[in-house]
Amino acid sequence: MVRITVSGLPGSGTSTLVQGICEVKGWSALNGGDVFREEAANRGLSVADFSQLCKSNPTVDRELDHRLVEAMEDPKGPEIVESRLAGWWAYRNDIDCLRIWVEVDLNERLDRVAMREGDDVRRREESLLREEADRQRYTELYDIDILSMEPYDLVIDGTKPSATDVLQVVLAAMGGSS
């Protein structure tokens, strides 16, 4: 069963944080983005085409989110679930776990995404448009404001601290580093 959810917007360092926790604790993790990409591949669609399908057919989006909740509730499931809505799902389903949000300044996030995916002004604009579209979709589908920190036990500003420093804050919140 899930012990921690980690959420944040693209470029906030959630994947790096999850990797660090898994290394220290020897835990497993499920990444919502990986579930999304796997389902796109299973349907023979590109990620962009699958994203369009989700927008036009909310049932598909809901099925993916249901799979995440099932994984979170499964006693044999991963200890960590990483997705933008994982904290909300744990909160709304009364799943007892530490819910973490990693907040990073917009410009820093855009710089990180640019380093990861290639620095391109068009990509930065697309990233911002995608974030806004996702925010609207979460509001319409689930009545969730992704920017509300209501469900989170721990909100970390990861703009300036190193990945190691962010990991240490989380480990301390968990009650130790091993």
C-alpha cells in the first residue's frame, strides 16, 4: 500500500525526489506519467494523440486515475505514487499516507524542462498551454484546483535547494533517513 504520494508540476523535481526516496528506502514507485505513456502505447497512439483522446473522452482519463487509486490501495502496491493528482486521490479516498507537493518557481521549472527536452521557445509556450489545459480539465472532471494545497501534508519549495536538500526534508518528515 502507498506510504507517500509525490506531486508537482512539470520540472518541479518530483521524479528526482522519488528516485532518491526509493534508493534510500529500497521502495518501489509508480509514476502516473508512465501509466499514461504505457496506455498510449497499448492503444497504438502517440502521447500527443492519446492526450487528445483523453480530452475528448473523459472516460479514458477517469479510467487512468482509477488505476492509480487501485494501485494506491493495493496492499502489494508501490510504496510511492507520483502524479499530479496522487495527493488529491489519497486525500479524497482517505488513504493514510504522507502527501507531498513540490513547488518550484515557474521560470526555474521552464528552465529544467528546457534542459530535459531541449531548449526551444515554442516548447516553453506549449508547456504553459498544456499546464493550463490540464488545470482546466482537472477542474471540469473532478472539481480539483491543482494549485490548491489543501490535500498536502508537506509542501516543499524546491526552487533553490538542491535535490539532496529536498530529499533530506522529506526523509526528516518521514521520521528519519533510513
